[in-house]
Amino acid sequence: MNIQENAPLSALTTFGLGGAARFLIEAQQVSELLQALTFAKEKNLKTLVLGGGSNLLVGANGFDGLVIKIDIGGIVREGELLVAGAGESWDALVARAVEEGLWGIENLSGIPGTVGAAPVQNIGAYGAEVKDTLAWVEAFDTQSGTLVRLKNSECNFGYRTSRFKQETGRFVIVRAAFQLQKDGTPNASYKDLADAVRLNLTEVRDKVLAIRAGKFPDLQKEGTAGSFFLNPVVSAEKAAELIARYPQLPHFPAEGGIKVSLAWLLDKVLHIKGMSVGGARLFENQPLVVVAAHGSTSEEVRELVQKVSALAKKELGITLEPEVKIIN
Ligand SMILES: Cc1cc2nc3c(=O)[nH]c(=O)nc-3n(C[C@H](O)[C@H](O)[C@H](O)COP(=O)(O)OP(=O)(O)OC[C@H]3O[C@@H](n4cnc5c(N)ncnc54)[C@H](O)[C@@H]3O)c2cc1C
């Protein structure tokens, strides 16, 4: 087991910001994950499980504990089931499904990060979510000290949430299986894909990748973790008040209330696309996305996020929740 000390985390996250991890271990097998957890226990270290670092903002002080980067690879097909190691790239799994002619996750093309992190926040895009196709996950349960297999119904999935997020730190996902379909049809439920009904599987993936290329910054040039904020789910009463003030506001029924489009509110009501603090700014093409230019700091990102949250509270009476996990 290779233990790195004082390992910079900026290179391991898509924001490209923040300090170092006191210790870093890359686990390519379940046995290495178990050794890493034992090391943390012996040294009384807190742990952070890391995938592709595409949903994290690391502060200047980094992480004073052990970061375990999950690099468990492999994709195996069993009939219409694709089973992948948690460290596989999510998009490599989608590409493989499309290559094999298996429908179900093509609308989730181009989402950065790993297979293991995908169920954590129940990734979603263009009318599809991981929970629609996930059959089971295999995870190490740090509470019982055993490897467990959790069925979809045991994962407590919701809008950008799951049991893995709710019971923070309990489960480390090592494999996940997706139930796909040979005889599928396009999921054209989302307005940007409405004309996808006649497309084949490869064409749907290409279309999603093309749409996304215009909506997100180029990760080679600037840092980001995608949408920084969740769309707020408000009470029916609050939604009615907002819709009376802004009749065009896109809104959707959601578990626990009504989900309102935060991007629309930031753009059409607060007019803050492009708002910046130092090198951090709200992306011009999609204001939920915070972009960090080369040379900016996590403090600048945080200040910008606080500014946006304060404005949303004052002008709209809405409390914003980050989608991105903030480390110290
Ligand atoms: C440009 C861009 C576009 C994006 N678009 C979307 C989008 O359309 N839809 C969407 O839902 N998200 C989107 N995201 C967010 C991000 O891609 C997803 O949240 C992704 O699943 C994060 O994967 P990761 O491997 O990078 O996780 P990380 O950022 O490394 O970790 C995220 C969280 O998952 C935990 N975690 C990671 N691996 C495991 C594991 N094996 N077991 C247990 N916990 C684990 C971490 O501890 C952390 O809490 C986007 C991000 C970027 C940068």
C-alpha cells in the first residue's frame, strides 16, 4: 500500500483548488481499501473518500486526515446488466453501454466523475437519474465492518441525494450494477431532447454531449464542479408566491414540495450571470455553474457563493443549498 503524505488535492479535483491531504492512499482493490481504513483507525484519522473530485470544493487548508481515492476498475457485462468498479469513469461506462447497444444511461452522457460517486448524489440530467437503472451497489459498510450489497430500494434515492449522502461516511461503494435494455427507446422527456424520439442510441449520446459542451466550461481551461447549487424545493405556498410574482418561472412537482428553477431566477430576476469575486464567477451560459479561472482561490469561490446565497435570501426569500461538498 502506497501512502503519500502532504498530497496536493488541487490536482485531484476539477475545481483545481485548495490545499493538501495529510495522507493519501489510492485503492485499486477492495483489499487496499480495507488496509487504508485500518491505517486510518490505527492513526485515529478522519477519512474522505474521493472519486474524480468533480463535486468537491477543497479549502486552502486541505484535509487533515486520510483521503482514500477509489481506483477500483473493470466493467463486466452480464446479459443486460453492466457491472462496474467504483473507480471507473462514469462516462466510460455510458460509452460502453452505448457501444453494446444497451439503453438506459445515454442521457447521462458526459457527466464527469466515477461510477462509485454516481449513486451518492443520484446524478441526473436530461430527464434521467442513476436511480432509474441502478440494480444494486456493493459497498463496504464501516459500521458493520462487512461488504454489503444494497438493492435500489435500499438506497433511499431522491433529488440529488441517497442513503450514501444521508449516512455520511458509512458506506464506501466498491461496485455498482446497472439494469439496461437491449430494446429501449429514447427518453425525450426533457425539452432540450424533445426531438430525439427518432434518434438511435449513438445519436442520443452525441446529442447530449453536444448540448453539454455549450452548457459547461471547458475543464481543460477553467475549474468547476458543475452546478454549485441545488434547485430549491419550496412549499406549495412559497411556490405560489413566486409564480404570482414571476409567471414564467419554470417549476416542477417534487418530493416534499415544488422544485423551482434556480438558473432562471438567477438570470431573469437577479440578473447575476457573470457575477464575480476575484477569479471566481457565475458561468455566462448557466448561472448555477461556478467557474474558477486559473489562479483563483477557494476563498473567492466561497465568497461568491455566499454573495449569491445572501441575494437569493434577501430578494427571493429562498435558502440556497450547495450541491457541491465543501471540505473545510
Ligand atoms: C462540468 C461538470 C458537469 C456536471 N454535470 C452534472 C450533471 O449533469 N448532473 C449531476 O448530477 N452532476 C453533475 N456534476 C457533478 C459531478 O460530476 C457528480 O456529482 C459526480 O457523480 C461526482 O463524481 P466524482 O467521482 O468526481 O465524486 P467526488 O467529487 O470525488 O465525490 C463526491 C462525493 O461522493 C463521495 N464518494 C465518491 N466516491 C465514493 C465511493 N466510491 N463511495 C462512497 N462515496 C463516494 C465523496 O466522498 C463525496 O462526498 C458535474 C460536474 C462537473 C465538473
